[in-house]
Amino acid sequence: MHDVVMNEKAATGTLESKTDTLVDDLLRIVDLNDWPLKLINHPLCRLVIKENQYVSADPEFVIANRKLSMVAIDDKHIKNVWKPSGFGEAQIAVQIVACGNENIRATSKEEFINQTIFAMRVISTYVTFYKAVIPAEYWPEFDHGLPKEASVNVKRWPGENGKQEGLDLVEPDGRREVLGALTKIR
């Protein structure tokens, strides 16, 4: 954690490897890499639109339960996020939907299923969790373009969005809450 805090003083464009290491440690502490779960670094997640067009997403980590993605994680250096980008929330949204779309293609079922996908955003030492509920009726609309009728419901915890908002891992209470939340997701 010390390395992440010291890395905040570095210039914009700094690699996020220090934050990656911190997040990797957190995920392993709560056993999100133990069977039947597996931790996948930088998986390609595609969102297929109209059969052959797609948008790709590159989450830092994905936790998969056998073949299905259940958690997408993105982390940022504190100087690489700003308000016009929603502090990375648009990217999180694409990653959630892309993970769900990968799940659809990974199953052998002919019918679409409701999905719940969790996400975690880490900006320096500040952690925010997201829970997305994607209804089965959302997926068929991609055959004709972007969905216009069905929608995805995403909840953020804690509620504020900002560069230095969320649960702070530097604080003991923040660490306790983050580890508790990750354990509940497991």
C-alpha cells in the first residue's frame, strides 16, 4: 500500500502496476483465486453487436466461476482519472456488459439468462463497488444494435463518485469494509 501512496506523486501516465499489485493481493487474501473461482489477468471481453461488430474491453482482472465471469476489476492511477470521464465509470459499465456478453457466449444454453455481475474500481487506495443486474431480455436487442427497451441496473457502494471517494484502504475501517465486501461476493 505504501508503494501506491508514494506512486500518487508521480506524473500522469504512470503505469498502474503498483495499484495492480495491491488489488491482486486483496483478491488473493480473500481467496478469490481458489477453486471453483479463478483470477484472470487482462482477459479480452467482447461485446458483440449485430453479429460481427464488437467493442472490446480489457478489465485488469476478472474473477470467473468456472466459465462465467462474475467480477470485473479496474484500477487507476489517481492522476489518470478526471471528472469528464466519470472517474472511469463509463469504462466500468462497458466492462460489466462485455463480461456478461462473454458469459452468454460461454454457456451452452439456448436461452438468455439473468445475470448479476459485480465490479470493483480502485483509484489509488480508494475502492468503490458496483453491482449490475442484467435481465435476460437485454441481450436479444444486440442483434439489432444497442438496446433501446431493456436496461441494466447498476448500484454503486459507497454512493459518491469522485477521485478520492470510496472506501480508503489506508484507513483500517476502509480495509476491513473492502475485505468484508470481497468475502461476501465470494
